Amino acid sequence: MPQDRRFNRVKPSGSLSRAAKIIVDPKSPVIGCNVVDYSAGGACLEVTPRMPLPQRFELLYAGSKKKCRVVWVNGPRLGVSF
């Protein structure tokens, strides 16, 4: 039985950069992160070293900027919706 998924996944491949940047506010330095999984509706990010982040921020990844809302946090990984 196929698994029902809420979003279609677009996983990064070897040819895509997995590095991304979190922009909390224009006056603050950007925070580096890695994209673990990416879909049309959200992403799983890994931030190391682990640090507190606001519930809303912008993600700069693969030449596009997305407004994000944190949905879950598990250690250095967090899930965001766009």
C-alpha cells in the first residue's frame, strides 16, 4: 500500500548544495545550516552547533528565500513549514 504523503519530496542530490542559511533578521549575522530533506511545503534542517532559533525566520537555499515557521525540534534538527 503506498504511503500517503502530505507533500511531494524534492531531496537534494549530489549536484545540489545542501548548505543553506537562516536569516533571523537583517541586522543579525546569518546562521549556517544543512538541508536534510526538502519539499514544496517545508524542510528538515540541521543546525550545528545547536542554538535557539525564533519560531519564524527566512531560509536562503538554492537561490531562493522562503519564509519558515518551526514545526518541530529534535536535537540539532528542526522541521519547518513554508
